[in-house]
Amino acid sequence: MQLRCWPLDGAHRQATQSGPEPTVRRHLEAMPGARAWLGCGLLQPQCPAGQSREPQVQEVGGDKPGRKLPMSHSSSSPSKHKGEHKGRGLPRGSERGSSSRDKDRSSSVPMPAGGKGSRTGGTANTAQKVPNRLINEKSPYLLQHAYNPVDWYPWGQEAFDKARKENKPIFLSVGYSTCHWCHMMEEETFQNAEIGRLLSEDFVSVKVDREERPDVDKVYMTFVQATSSGGGWPMNVWLTPSLQPFVGGTYFPPEDGLTRVGFRTVLLRIREQWKQNKSTLLESSQRVTSALLARSEISMGDRLAPPSGATMNSRCFQQLNEGYDEEHGGFAEAPKFPTPVILSFLFSYWLGHRLTQDGSRAQQMALHTLKMMANGGIRDHVGQGFHRYSTDRQWQVPHFEKMLYDQAQLAVSYSQAFQISGDEFYSDVAKGTLQYVSRSLSHRSGGFYSAEDADSAPERGARPREGAFYVWTVKEVQHLLPEPVAGASEPLTSGQLLTKHYGLTEAGNISLCQDPPGELQGQNVLTVRYSLELTAARFGLDVEAVQGLLTSGLDKLFQVRKQRPKPHLDSKMLAAWNGLIVSGYAVTGAVLGIDRLVSCATNGAKFLKRHMFDVATGRLKRTCYAGTGATVEHSTPPRWGFLEDYAFVVRGLLDLYEASQESAWLEWALRLQDTQDSLFWDSQGGGYFCSEAELGAGLPLRVKDDQDGSEPSANSVAAHNLLRLHGFTGHKDWRDKCARLLTAFSERMRRVPVALPEMVRALSAHQQGLKQIVVCGDAQAKDTKALLQCVHSLYIPNKVLILADGDPSSFLSRQLPFLSTLRRLEDRATAYVYENQACSMPITEPCELRKLLLQ
């Protein structure tokens, strides 16, 4: 029998094992009953890594153990996995001007409700249930479990003490509030009274929001990935009272199926093993932990320098090129993830190899992928923004969840594509993406929410369905847009025009294999099928007329869609993701010359400093939460920041300084970098740990994230930050620290460079050096702004941009004394470019500066 699954995204598939890591597996098989567990799939994940929407299981009884098969059709062939990723171009989509959708829509922020009230449109009557202790938490994810008949504990000493006192194993369940399969397990399994009784009587059950505690998630995901073919959420792991893992997986159905073990059976088997073979199990779990510790160690060792940047660049490009989808763009068959870190690498590779065939190829791969994504259903053509990933090669049917970190990184990717190509298609997409963030993910105090759910009720009071908010029938569209189109070569309504252009059909364009429950049959996802020119030619219309009709039609759909039940909003605000969106607004605003976007970045940075920074200690807070009105709430005690919070916020502040030339943001970035170094730096092995030693006390591992995935690795971002800070200040210790970081990750880059494309970029920048571009002038003067905008308009990833205002007492002049010696030529704003320890002649004309920078 075949079981449905969604394969891992390409980056994970390259970097993870095809099964349990050999050393770890040997220890696992020594555990009592472990062979039976391995054979029945108990130790295999049931759901893919990277915010997946379907369970992933191992085929049982097949001739190739571990081969993953689609579940819904027993006759379908196995998915083909080619490691990393293959594209052809889809015609250019519509380029729309401003519309009513550009205006912020007022919507109240839903307060997280306990139990299911926040998801089911009111079908669950939580008032008749007794809440568990999660009702006192602020995490939307934990509050979704507050009315389960499970004696849940949040992660903390109270739970650990109970486990030790009562000598019970810990059941750890990790997820996040907009995760589709986390919802499914909550509804199917954790609301089950019998399962709740087993969990409460025989285990100490701990629920963790992975976005609040990424350190806990990383440590136990390392175990799950090492002992299986992948990982994902919900992640469920059983621990000893000393927090050492011994069994793990992801999604479990409540009861046994024909070929898979249900959660209740798993609980009974683990309970039995704990009672009968506990001492052997504890000993074996210790050996597994030791093996994981050795496997996860990242250190300089006896290496004195990082590998060759040119070699790593070439290998990374070749690995990407081998897996590229020529027809549809992207780097996997299905599902397809946006992976902005890969696109950033390709752009950087193109810049360094512009005159070679490989350089042209890298540019084409990135631009084509971005165009296919923007035309596909992964992009919300009605309300803008991007969904989490596509379930097919064509980017057509997405998993409908929308994450802040995707919007932040893709805004930068499309802005860079505009810099390189000059095609306004890309700048329009970047602006539309941030328009969505401003409208739907923004707190009134300047911060940004984490995500919108994939699921929502099709109508008030109905059970949520994935994608219900976003899909349309042909009948709906034609009813909403009945106006005849004047001048068409055949009878045509606005609805028929939009239906044709965006690929809507009477039967729906979502196949049953993408929707096995059949909830979206007859529904359509808007996907650009034709260029404006082809659509215009098909109906004998002018291109401008078609563009106007499509824009007004989408506006009407947007207004109607606003009346539908909205997806759940995760109103948690994370420092790391707010740092990414500060970069998104700052870079896009600077590239496109839109001051309003830079102001949004500034407001975001002010929010971070006001609400997520402790002045007394210099530390960042990880989270805060939307309160009533415009208020912001914090957990008590506060959740302190992790490495990614510091690295992403520092990057955002550096980008904001370059966009605004307000040195206060650069000063704060330097202070945060100092704090990051003191809290996370590994003085012996090099590189940064993901968490503070004190915060992670008790965890069996203290890890260094070694993969650029849907978000870049914090160490990769930190490497870039250190180089830029050296360029802004001249402090050699930061450049040296970058070299030690890169050396620590040498082995990982050598083995699988495609797993760390952002770090490979940093390696090249470190070995080639950065450009220092200094503009001397008055920040408000037109000639100064013209030189600054010239720099912003060009794709120059390895640079620092400095404004020297002539004040020798300014912050930057104190850091770089040579700035006070620079003079304006003929009292005009003047630019100087420093590269390879040489300074250019003074330049006053933007066109001359452009020529120099393009050399």
C-alpha cells in the first residue's frame, strides 16, 4: 500500500541523510524494541521539513525501505528526487499601477483564543471545557492547545522537576500556530480524551512554540533528522527526565492504519518499554546523545584558514545548475520553495562571472525563477504577497500559509532583480509584497506579525479548510464581473477576460492529487497563463485596455474577499523576523527611491529598540505580542534573544543606515554585535552557537546552525555583518572573527556547499574584500542624494556606503579618521571609492560614478 507524502524541499534534501545516520542508528538498534520501532516507522518522521502540509511516512514492507510514495493514489509512481533542483519562462504577467488595494485595510488584530476558537469559526465551545496551564501563556500556538484534555506544561523547570520526581519520560511536542499539520494533530489527537489520559498519567507532556524557542527545536530536530530521512512539524520527541531524546517523529494519526502506527499505540509501546527496560533505554539514549554531539560539532579544529572562495563558488553553482528546472524555474520537482538565499547566491555569482557562460547562466536561472514564481499561484495576485511554497513544479497550487520572513527576503530578491535587469516587472512585485506586509502583518506601533494561516472557514461557522480564503470558482468571478468589454473581437465580459488570463476553469485548476480530501474541487488559484500582449491579441484589444480591466477586476475580487472569514493571524512578533523585514523595506526603498518604504524600515527599527531591547543589559528580547488596541505585551520573565535575533537585526540596521544615512542605527548595530559576540561566540572552536549557554542549560546539545534554508543561517548572516562592520569601522578584530567563523564551517562548505550558499557568498566577500563607497556632502542636498541614489540603483552586494558630512566629531569620523581628510570638489557632493587599498579619483557626477562602479 502506498502512503501519501510531500518530499523535503531541495536544500533539506541535499543536506539530510536518506535514513538514520549510521553511528546514531547503531545505538538506536541497541535499544530495547528499537528494531521493531524502526521497522514499523515509529522513528521515521511523518511530515516533511520546512512547514509542510502533509504527513511523510516510510513505506513499510517494500523492497526499498525509506522510499516515499504518494498516499492518495495507489497507482501513482513514486516521486523522483534529484537532490537539488530544474526551468522555462512563462510570459510576463500584468504590471498594475496603483489601485484601491494599495490602501491599508483596517482590520482588528485577533487576540489569541484558547482551544479552537481561533481556528474553527466558533464551532468549538471552549467555554464548556476546563483549560490547562497553557491558558496562562502568550504564544498563539500554545493557546491553541489550552483546552486539550492533556496536562500540558510549557518548556521549563516545573516540567523537568516533575519528570525527575515521578520518574516519567517527557513527551515534547513542537510546532507553530500557522502549521496545517500541527492543527490536524491538535484536532485529531490532542483533543482525544483517551490519548489525553495516557499523556497525563504516564508522561510529562511539554508543548513548545518553535518560533519562541528555536534552540529547543534545533536540538531535537537534529535528533529526528539524524534518526530518520528528514524532519518537520509538528515534531514529537520522547525524552528522558534528563532531556535526552530516545524516540522521535513528526505527525502521528491518533489510531493505527493498515501500514502505519497510530499515536495511541506509540504511547502504549513507549510506556511498556519505560517500565520494563528503562535502565537499558537510558544507557542507549546516552550513547545516542554522545553520537549526536560528535556529529553536530562544528569547529576550526587544526585548520588555519577557510577554503578557497573561488572553488566553493564554482562547486555551489554547479550543484545548483545540475538540479535547475529549465521549464518552470526553481530547484526541485515538488514541493518548490522560494529559497531567496539561493537566488542571492546566483546574482552574486553572476556579478563575479559576468563575461562567462556560467555567469550568464546564473543570472538567467535566478531571473527566470523569480518571474515564474511571480506569475504562479504561489503569489497572491489579488492581495499580493507570497505563500509558503508550491505543491507542484509549476508554482501553481501553493501551501497557502504566508510567513513574514518570506515576504522580507523576497522583497530584497525582486529589488535586486530590478537592479540587475532594469525590468519594472520585478520592482512591481517587490512593492506589492511590501504592500501586503503593510496592510496585513503590521502592528500599529511599527512592529510586524509572524504569519497568516493557510486555513480559514469557507463561510462563517464552517470548519476551516486550507486555501478557502484565496480560491475562486468561475461562476463567482463571472458573477462579480459581468460588464461587457467594449471593442473586443467577440462577445466578452470582464469576468471572462480575467478567467482566461489567470487560467480559471469550470472544473477548477486544483487537481485531486493536490487536494485528496476534495475540499477545493471546482475551485481555482489565480495563475498568470498568458502575457498581456497575448491576452490582448486573443481578444483584439489594446494592451493598456487589458491591463486596466485586469487591475479593476482584481480590485473587485479583493473587495469581495475582504468579506470572507480571514485566516488566523499569528500576532506574535519576533526580533529576528522583524530584523529581516527592516532589511526588506530599507533595501527596497533605497533601490526604488521610495522614501515611504525607508520610513517603514525606520519605524520597524524604532519598534525593536522600544519594545524588544533591554537598555540595561544591552540584550534583545526574542518575542513580544499584540495586546489590545496598539499595546504590546511581553511574557514574564522575558524571552531573551537567540543568535538569529541579533544577526538579523544587525543586518537590518546596517541596511537601514545605508538607506537613511542616520548613523544612530549604525551605532546600535555595533552595540548589538558586541553583545552577540559576548553571548554566543565560541572562543575555542570559532563561529557562533545558536543560543546562550545559560538559556540552553540542560539541553543535550548546544548547536551551530549549518544550513541556509527558508531563512539564512544566523552564522552566514553574521559573517556578512562582521565584514560590513569592519568596513564601517576599520576594526580588524571583526574581520579576523569572520575568518575564524568561515574556517569553522570549512568542512561543511567543502562537503555540501549548496547547503550554505549565503556563507559561500560571505567567503567570497571575505577573500575579495569590500568596496568602501564614501559620499561627502550634505545629506539633504540634491547633489548628495543623486550620488547616493546612483549607488543604490546598482547591484553591488559587497560594499559599504558611507556618508561623510564633514563633521570630525561624528560617529563615523571617530571610527574612520580618514573621513575627515576627504574634501568636496568645487563645493559639490563628491564620491570616493576605496577598493584593494586604493582610492579612486574624486567623482561629482552620478554618470561617472556609475561607470566606475560597473567596471
